[in-house]
Amino acid sequence: MENSLFLTFYSFLFVIHFVPLAASTPSYLSFLQCLSKHSHPSDHILSRVYTPNNSSYKSVLQHYIRNQRFNRSTTPKPNIIFTPLQESHVQVAVTCCRKTDKYLKIRSGGHDYEGISYVSNISFVLLDMSNLRSIDVDIQNETAWVQAGALLGELYYRIWEKSKVHAFPAGVCPTVGVGGHITGGGYGNLLRKYGLSVDNLIDAHIVDVHGRILNRESMGEDLFWAIRATFVALFLGDSRELLSIMDRDFPQLGLRIEDCKEMSWIESELFWASFPNGTLPDALFNRKPGAKFLKRKSDYLQKPIPKDKLKSIFDKMIELGDTELVFNQYGGRMSEIPEWETPFPHRAGNIFKIQYAANWGKEGKEAENFYINQTRVLYNYMTPFVSKSPRCAYLNYRDLDIGVNHNGNNRYIEGRVYGLKYFKDNFDKLVKVKTLVDPDNFFWNEQSIPPLAA
């Protein structure tokens, strides 16, 4: 049986942010001058800057675009990409964006389903965290320091290197960035035993709006609480134990020993990532997944769906033709943790989390509209069966259909629309913390937490 490994989270910004910007080229020269002024010459900080005229700009931008909907010639692109190599570079980026009035977006692994981490209709600087990916595993103390640009697969490999009986409860996709995954909650196959990633987070280093590096002690418990906002099955045991339970509770399935496959935790991560049997763990270092177009939506199921209604749902999916439903079971450890313990509130009372998925390979707006509409139709069809008041959603399945914040006078009202779906009653506490640490809303994106008006 694997032991859970607690995580300390190293570096840096967990929220994506913007500030007002004049889009002229000279204004970006002032940003570059600021970077140079606030860094040591030995840092060679300007060598980490890419502009559209740089031959490497396109490859750096596209390398971590996971959703091909946002990889078109017409997609708005950053005026500057900055790829920091050390924590002081992140401090300088925040400081200079504030001083020169630049919008700043931060990308960890690029898995945001709506491309929020690297797309904006307003000119911006992209802070690409991919070089900040060190992982320091301390098996004796069962902890690890992990930088925000590391990917889940890399974290799993480094744990497996040190121990064959330890694991960390996080997602099944190895190319997801640690930074975005954990701050959105972070669920995976171990959630019923060990909870979410954020339930195992014990410290963090972040850069605040003033360019200061803060740890858990210096940021305070309220801010530390706030930064954690965020049907194939895995059984922890052997095959015979599983068969005994299944024969008792679900005899109609007729499960047999040959239907089961025993594997270690690291092998299960390779299995869920769809690697062939026998793949070596170092495959988890692959940072480039297959490119595809996609749309996701989410729901929470709190009451069982009657058998006849399930049939009607499946009939609807057959009618639509190209949609998927993924049910992730809750319960266990998830039901034991109070919904106010972290910003992630979807705990006791939830049977399943539902993911609506559409994937396609055909380019063009017509295909995009067709598949996105399919997810919306199925989502609407599910309305009678899912949570209500609010109809809840999972932050890491980003969905701009449920609300957008335009950072205007109505930012709190707009933010509350999607905020209650993601965070329920925890939304108001997040707003209070936001108002305290970032009253001018420097850290902002289309679905960020808004501060209260002054």
C-alpha cells in the first residue's frame, strides 16, 4: 500500500494577472529596460526574453499550447515571452509589469482548457514557468519541494526514484503543470484515500503584488488558504480483495480475476496516461502531448440518477454522436474534509464529479462550433440530475460559458456568477483575502477572484 507524500510548493505565482497597458512598441522597451535595471548582469535576464521578431518566439509559445483551438494565426499572442530561470526573475517580472503598466499572464503547463494562461484580447507579457521545474524529494520526512513549472509526470518519476511505496495524490495526465493543477484543487485516482493535492500541501513560496517572495509563515494563514483554491477504476489492494468486494456488492457484473491487473502506483500512472504495457517510467518526462482541439464542461452529482434516466442520457449522447461523459467517484477521505478547509468546497454530499468532453482533429470555425455546441447541449440536458443553487463546477475544468469577469465596475457581481459555482460559500472569503492583499486588482483574469470596491 502506497504512503501519501506531502508537498511543499516552491515558486511562484498561482494567479494570472493583468494591468492596464498602452500597446505601443516603446512601452515594451521600457519593460525591457526595467528588467535589465532590476537584475544582476550575471543573470543575463534579457536572454530569456522572446519577441515576435525572435526566431525562437513561435516554438516557445506553441510548445505549451495544449488546446489547438488557441493555436491559430488569428489567436491573440503575447508581445513578449519571458522564461525565468530563477525566482528573482519572477520577482523582477512582477515588479516591472507594475512599473510599466503591462498585462502579465503566467503559464505553468498550459493545460487551461480555455487558454486563459496564454491568450488575451489585450496585449500582454507571458511569463512562461517551464524552466522552473526543480523537484526535491525528501523521503525521510515524506515531503517534496516542487517548482510551479514541473509537470505531474516529472513529480511522479522523482518520487518513484526515491521510493517504491510512496505516492502523491494528483492527476492522471503527466503533462499537466504542477502550478495550475494544485491551485485548482488537484484530483486523481487517490482522492478517496488521501483527498486532493491541496489537502496535502503544507507550504508554498509565492511572489506577491509587491514583488516579495512569501512563504506560509510570512504570507499568513488566510492567504495560504486562498492559494489552494483550486468509469474505469483504481482499487488500492490486490485482485482477490477486489473480487470479494465486487462479488458481494455487484455480482451482476461477473468480474473475474483475468479482468484485473495488479500494478504499482507508478505503473498505474503510465496506464492512465495511455502508455503501452511495459513502458518505462522515464516516459513520464515527455513534455509534449498529442495536439488536439477540445472543449470541457463540468458538473457535480449529488443524487443517484434513476436507471431509466441514465438510459435517456445515453440515448442523448448517441443522438449527438461525438460527446463523452466522465464520472469521477467521490466519497471516502473527500467526505471527511470540511468544505471550508480549503477553497475547494466539493466534499461531502457529492457522489460524482462529471466531465463533459469533446475532442476533434478537424480545423476551422465550423468544426469548433459544432463540437462546442454538442457539449453545451448535453450539459443543458443534464440540468435535472445535477447540483443546484448553485450548479457547481470544477475550477480546473475551466469553462468560460459559466461567466466572465471584465474587470469593470461590476467585477464583483460578474465574479460572483462563476465564483459561487467553483467555490460555493468559500467565494466570499476569497474575496476578502483578495481585497486585503491585492485591492487594486493587479492580479486579474477572466475568471479570477475580484476585490471589493474601495
